[in-house]
Amino acid sequence: MTIDPVFAAQFAEISAFVAGAPRGAEVLFAELRAERADYVRFDRARVRQAGTVECSEVTLHLIDAGRQARFACTLGARRRVRTTLAAALAALRELIAHAPADPFAHWQAQPGASEHVGHGRLADPREALEVIVEAAGEDDVVGLYAAGPLVRALAGSPGHRHYHQSVSSSFDFSVQAGGDRAVKDVWWSGDWDARALREAIGAARGHAQILRRPVRRIDPGAYRALLSPRAVAELVRLLGWGGFSERAQRSGQSPLALARSGQARFHPGFSIVDDAGALAVPRFQSEGFERPERVPLIEAGQPAERLVSPRSAREFGLATNGAGDDERPLAPCVAPGTLAAPAALAALGTGLAIADLWYLNFSDRGACRVTGLTRFATLWVEDGEPVAPVATMRIDDSLYRLFGDQLLALGDAALPSPETGTWYGREPGGVRAPAALVGALRLTL
Amino acid sequence: MAHPLSRVRLRCPAPPRPGARVSLRYVEERREALAVVRGVLQPVLLESDRGAMLTVWLDGETGYCATADLSPRGLSAAAERAAHWAGAAHGRGLALPEPPWRTPDAPIRFDSVRDDALPARADLVAMLHEEAAAMKRDARIVHWAASLRIAERVQRLWLDGEDAGTQRLRFVEPGLEATAADGARSQTRTLGGQYNGVCRQGGLQALRDSGFAGGGARVAAEALELLAAPNCPSGVRDLLLSPDQMMLQIHESIGHPLELDRILGDERNFAGTSFVTPDMFGHYQFGSPLLNVSFDPGVPGEYASYGADDEGMPARRVPLIERGVLKRALGGTLSQARARARGWPIEGAAAARASGWQRPPIDRMGNLDLEPGASTMEAMIAAVERGIWMQTNASWSIDDARNKFQFGCEWGRLIEDGRLGAVVRNPNYRGVSATFWRSLAMVGDRSTLQRLGTPTCGKGEPGQLARVGHASPACLFRAVDVFGGES
């Protein structure tokens, strides 16, 4: 598909409203989040739930004489869009009339414009179902097919016009192999590609064979481990929870406080950059500031720049680098190393090959210590050969160790793990990470 | 906040195909978020969200379409799209002999808004400023915040064209948070956890009951106390948990494992499976005989109270675990039917709920409460020779089968020879659900009970964040693996 006509028409109406509605010195921004998604949930390779969600939400942000407030509302029938916006603006005017000036109000006064329109072919629902059910064969396949356009757009009364559309089809799935063992994969494409999806499901079915061997139970302790790119990506996602945020650092809540004070560091080969271009995330944020193409977050093992939202910039006397209010990276990319994939198991020798980590949380945020579980496919490897699946184990270790003195090598290819979260609809972005060979990973339960 | 009851007049569309059956679920929610952070009132955020989900059952399969276009034309188009999905799933789905809903005998009416008004916004903001100011009592307090989120929700349900009910709910979620720091070391203390564990339905009375008023000074004082406290020791100790940690323990290691859709396998690709298997119901010794857990969506003011679930099943109290024995699951009409079809006659509850109009119903906890026992707090402390008392969840992690868990708390205090000892920082504990509840040795009486919850219980594909309530007394467990941090 090209530009989605429904969402484009909504944005045109929003833009016209934003251009004409402000009075006097009022500044008005309107941010559109919209998606039309086909969601099909599978259990045992059968359709469990199937449907379409179409949702457009606009957030109006009114600023007047330093006072500000926001109103987010769902857009319904097209003929009601202007009425909805007018009602929201009236409510905001009434609200800020009684609000104090906000000392940290900060917006981009210089207008900017950008347009990114991702194209892609989408499948008819019947075709997508047919491909997945047939490709699953007799295997127990569980997962979520999600497809459709996704729009993020911003209009501002100073003249901002940013429009970002991506189109994707994805199947986040696992081939179950008994117990809680499975091969997990995420097939993601800008273009519906039945053959590629069939191949991905087929490959996962093949990889599931080894998981049907008897499970090996291991004791808690420290183990040499090969973390897959997806497992590394999970750890990096957790690090993004306050690790790169200016506000979290100033609030005493950053998991990287020790590194920033020089009391801890990562391996010199460990670097992370928030790379907007790598995963096609929108290059603008709610107050009209534009993100740089790349923001280095960790360079050669040392913390580099922090993500500074406009509010933090004003509060702490800094310049913003276009971060959103949550100051999380949208596309953190870990620099690859030199370990070639075909040589990875041999480099591991004897130890654990961990495909997925799950339910990660900080067990001691100050020490950047993380706990979580192995999940889906963890294999015991002897002399470079996978031997048996390993029962679920709990890890509890510091990232300063795992990506520090225990980091032996990083894979030579950083692979994308697209964002698959759908709490508030599908999201752009993701993580790009290589595999990591770790000398000693602490397992506690 | 203006009352959100919509003037929208909806008409359930006619079945789009011969033999099709249609349900229409309308949800409108208006939210307001107020916060004072480091002394500054943050920009107020208002939200107004409304839309409808059309579900069509046709030839044994269902399809859905969620839309915010509530015009007759918009709803009819959504019904048509839902029918298209049902057709596409034909021969590849659940093969349901009838729709996954039951029309109640009479429309369900539920209202938690009516009797408990909230003060004006200006008064609420003044209250936030007061608590925030009370937190900034020391230069080492580097972050302090007082917040309040309010949501009013109207949901209406039509099943096969019949009015199945209207429910009006108001949720209040107060929060307090203070972080004390000294160099790179810091400690954070909150009211009920960083994710609003103190949450109720109602208005001013719910706010009064929350401990918010006067809580700012306490939270900040305890953050400073923790900053100076020694690290939690490691080893096996008896563990006394306050309700604001019990809530999380119940949620993760009783609530989720008892969700019938997990047991049936729906969540294996995402939220996980369960160590509970269908053959366990009726006889499995889940915990010690002191463990009694009920699903009770009828408790006035508790966070996840409601009149009926989203499949039309009227809500009622259902015991799930009695004297430690597993009796029933958290499964709605559809999940129970699916279980029966596989030969598992498992009793359930009115548990099928959707997070909003954009999502289909799945099995949810509602209010999942641990019944109070007979022990006073003093008696439980006196019964401990070597132990620790922990309060307020700070970290949570559990495996996909909801068995191996590790939880951290904000605050800990040692218990030695039946007496309270030193406060310790970074207290954590770990265990295995299948055996942990059998170590339940004493259950607090009503004087120790608190009604709490969580606004963001996540599961489902696509993802859904649901409001869940948990009431619990303080509880004592024997011989638990306890440890501290490194910072």
C-alpha cells in the first residue's frame, strides 16, 4: 500500500485545525497515533482469536503564556473529527486558565517538516491464516500474526508537519516441543511474503527437534554461556529502563549511576548507539524537536550521551536531543564484534546456549544487577555440540559483569529484534544486537 | 472530572449473514493524571477514549472488529469485517458449537461512581503539593513526587441484540515516591509500590483510606532511613510479608497460574503457561491449610469490582483455594467450555474481561483475595526466631510456568528472637510457587488486611493491561531464601 488514505485525511484535518484554531499567543501541537491492525492469535496452530482494530488517537498540547496541558482523545467517524478537536481544545483552554505557569515548558519554536511513507503489500486475512495453518503442519504452533499500517504524525501551529507511516506484517510465534520448551521466532517484513513466512515456520519446526530430547537439569552456579542476539536484545531493553535517561540519572534512579560516577564500566568492546535510521523510527517527538540520526549511549564500555527530553532540558539546563518524555531509546543498536555465527558454538565449547531471556527486572538497580529466566530454548552444549534442552533457570547477575569482565566475544552480525509489544497498539522500533559469549553467567534457582 | 456517561445512542447491528450472532461492547473511559514532581505541577493530561467492539459468531468461529466510528454505518461495517474474519477462520479455529457469551436473565447494572464524589481539581492539586512539600525534608532527597490518576469508565454490552448491562466505574490511583541519594547509592520508597499498588474504586473515601494524606513525610523519612541502613543479609529466614508485597505474591504465583486460558495453552508464546495442570482441580494441595483464596468482584471499593464480565456472566464470589486445596480456576464461559470439550470439567468464574474496546476478552483475575486469618501482627513477629519483615514490592520476576519467582521489596526489617531489629535495604527473596505456599505458617487477622491492586496486569496477544484487585492480610512464611543487593 502507499499512503493510507484514512489516516492521511485525518492528519490533513488535524493540520488544518492546528493552523487555524489558536488564538493570540497560543501554541498548539497535535500528535496523531493511528493504526489499522489485523490480529490473529493462534493456539495449537488453530485460530484462537481473529480480528481487526482500527484506532486513531490525537493528543492536543496547548501552551499559552507558559501554562500547558494535554488532551488525548480517540477519533471516531470522520465527520466528527473537527468537533472532537474543538471540544478538546475548549477543555484545555478552560483547564490552563486556572493552571500556574510551568517553568519547564519547552517546545520547538522553529517549524520543521518530514515525511516517511513506508510501502508494503498486506495479505488478505484468509491467505494469511491459510499460510500459517498449512506451514505449521502437525506441529503445535502458538503466536500472533499482526499486519497493517502504523502512523505517527505531528502538526504544530508554528508550522510543524511530520508524517511517519510504516507498513508491516509479522508473525511472533513459537513451535512447542513439550513442557515449556519451544523454538521462538519473530518473522517481520515490510511486505507480505508468503514464501518467506513458510520458510521461517519450517525452519523453526526443524530446530524444535532437539528440544524433544530428555531435559537436562542443572544446578545453580556460574556457567559459560552463549546468549543469542534476541537474549542480548532483552537485556538491552531492560537497560533502556532508566539507563540512558537524564531524568533518571538526576533522580537517583539510573541503573548506570555507578558507571557515570566512574565506579564501574563495561567491556571496551561494548558500545550502544540509538540509531533512528537502523530501525525506521520517527525522527520527531511530541514538542516538535527532531531526533539526530544517531545518539551514542555507550562508547567503548563507558556511558556516553544521555537522552534528554525537552522538559529535562529546561529543568536541568541542558539542550534536548529530541528524546521523548520517557527518555527511552527507540532503536538501541549494539555494535557487533568478531565472533562468526558458524564458529559460535565451538567458541562456547561446553556450556549453555540461551535463545531467549524473559521477565527481566532489576534485582539491584544501583548495581545494574538483573534477574530473569531462561525461556523457550536453552541447550546444554558439550565441545561445541548441542546435547540436550535445559530446564528453565533463573539468572541473577550484574550487566557490569556480563557485558564487562565476563564478556568474551560479541557476534560479528547484529540482528534486528523488531518491537513486538502491542499494549497500546503496535510500536515502531526495536533493538539490534549481536550474540554474546559470556565466561560466567550466574544462575541462582 | 466531568461524568463520562455518553450521550451516544448505539444500536447493535443486525447479523451480517444468515445464522450469524452478534455482540456489541461499548467502552468509554475518561482519565485525568495529576502530578507534582520535584515541587512542580506537571502538565495535566486528560484522556477521552471511546469505541466499540463487534464480535460475530458464524458457523462455529468468531471474528471481531474494533472501531471508534460509532455511527450506524461504522458499526455495520465493523460487523461485516468481523463476519469476514469468522469466515476466514472456518475450519481452522475453535469450532465452537455456540457463541462465547451468555445473555444474563436481566441487564446487569453496576455503579461505583454514584456514592463517593471527588473534590475539585484545584483541591486535589493542593493535596498533592502538600504531600510533595512534606517529602522534601532533606538535601539527600533528590527526587520526590506526588501523583493521582483518576479514571471513569462506562461499559455497555449487547448480546444478540439484547441489552446485557451497563456498568459505571471510577478508579483512583494515588502515588507517592521519594528517592534519597548519597553519591551513586540511592534508595526509593513509595506508597504501595512504584506502579500504584494503592488503587481503589470510588472517590474521596477511597483516597482517604489510601494513606496518601500524611504519607509524604513517612515515605521520605523511610527513604532516608534505608539510605543509611545495612544491606539485607543472605540466608534462610522466616519471612513476614506486608499486604503491599503479599499482593504481588498472590498476583504472580496464585492468580496467573490459575488462569484457565494459560492452562489451556493460549499464552505459551507470550505471558507463559502454568505449573497448574487440569487434573489438579479438586484435590491438589496448593498451600498450607491456612490458605484460602477467593475471586470476589463484589467487594465495594476494591479495585476490580464489577457486575458482570465481558461475556455476560454475572459476577459472584467464588472460592478458588479452600484450606489449601485447589478448587476452581479463573476461567470465563468460553474457557470453561473449551476445557469441558477436552474432558476437563473445571469450574470457573466471571473472569473474561477485555482491557478496552480495542481488545477481545481473555481470562483475568478480577479481585483475587487472600482471606484473613486469626493472627495479630504482634503474634506473628513474636513467633519468629530468625526472620525478616518485608514491605512494598520493588522488583518482580517469575518464570513462564509461574513457578520459580524472585521478588524484591523496598523496605526490610530483621526479626530476631521474636523482636524487631534493624531496618535493612535491598531485601529480596526467591522461591518456587509449588512449594512456597505450603510454608505459609500464620495468616494475619482483619486488622492487618489491606485492599490493594495493580493497574497494569499484562497478558494477551495482542497485549492487554488490566486492572486487578488484591486484598490480603500480612502473612508469615517459614524458611525462605532471603538475600540483599550489592549497592
